[in-house]
Amino acid sequence: MTYTTNEMMTVAAARRLKNGSVCFVGIGLPSKAANLARLTSSPDVVLIYESGPIGAKPSVLPLSIGDGELAETADTVVPTGEIFRYWLQGGRIDVGFLGAAQVDRFGNINTTVVGDYHAPKVRLPGAGGAPEIAGSAKSVLIILKQSARSFVDKLDFITSVGHGEGGDSRKRLGLPGAGPVGIITDLCTMEPEEGTHEFVVTALHPGVTREQVVAATGWPIRFADSVGTTAEPTEVELTALRDLEARTAAAHGQAPGEA
């Protein structure tokens, strides 16, 4: 089956979510990837959203954390304060799955503004629960499309801390957990280099060249000593993803592919 770069990104991200893990999910691309994992390789993953649903199993992708589909399909719903204090800060979240508008070489995220904070070019949706997820989850996965505008040398605003300034910065900040362990894009997968915690390319998606990745990155991106090639999406993965998107589009009155 043929597939798009966006489908490759979603499938590659879904594969990173281990079966049985407890995942705190962000809306948008993280939710799509996490639910694809639930429908394919990780049927026993526990999806948690910040509005309170635990064990959500939506048949369509939620429009927001307040989408009734999440509560209706969850094993239980608890107060938001319990989600953050007991589950997240209590060390019970294995993976935080986040998106971003901008990310830097150390996995720090901006979802606040583009440009000067006091006179921004674009005001973004904001932090939501992302700073707490990035700070307290045992590990973090980041998914976003890659371009020099989104992969920047210096963030316009640090909304959520990844590995700070690199090295032992995260430890010195007193943040628990491993921080970001993977950035999955429509071109490649990046992982933090041991010691420096700078993100380097560890796998290229099929047909993608190093030159494409370099051109789509706002800092001098480096490549691991051994760079792999991402396995192509299987028919099962693509069918599950496309069916999920089609159901979502029908439910929300969208054109196919907008979900």
C-alpha cells in the first residue's frame, strides 16, 4: 500500500508506545498516534487525558480534552487535580505524548508564542498540561512535522522543559524522569545523545535523505554513528489509521484527511 509522510510519522510514533504502558496524551497528533497504538500494537495501553478520563478508548479522535467521547469510553473519570497530583506527580505515568509548535535540539518545547512574547507574530494555544507532563512523566515522546520554522536553534518561548541546556541540566533543575526520549517527525526519528542529551537522527523514514533532514532543521543537526531506516507501515497499521481518520471526519463533519 502507498502511504503519505504524515501516515509514516503517525505509524512510527505509535510503534514507540509500549503495550501496557500508562500514557498521558496530548490532543492532536499525539492523540492520533496513541490511539493508533491502542488499535494495533498496544491494545492494553492505558490512555489518560488531562480532563480526567483514565483508560479512554475513543472510537473517533477527540476535538479537545473536554470531548464527551473520552469520558464515555473511559474506564473511569476522576477530577483533574487527581490526574496531575496522584497520577502524574505521583510517578504513575510511563509516557507523556506531546506535540509542539517549536522544538530545539534538547527537546524543549514552545507552544506559547512565535516572536517576541509581548508583541508576538503568532499567539499559540498555550501550555495546557504540557509543562507538568514534560516535567514529571517517566519519559516523553514528541511528535510534529519537521521544518526549519519548527525545529529552531533557539525557542521564542520555553513552554515545556525537555533537557534544558543539555548535559545534566534536567537533573540540576530537579525534574524527575528521563525527559524526552524520542522526537518523531514526517522525515525521521531523533533520540537524545548519551551525555549531551542533544537530539540526533537515529532513523530516516523510507526515501528520506540526510540532505532533506538538514534543510528542515534550524540547527546543525547531527546523525548517529549508525542510522537506521524506519520500517514501512503495514497494511494493518494503515487500514487502522485510515479507518480512524474516516470515522473522525464523519463524526466531526470534516473532509477525509482533516482529522
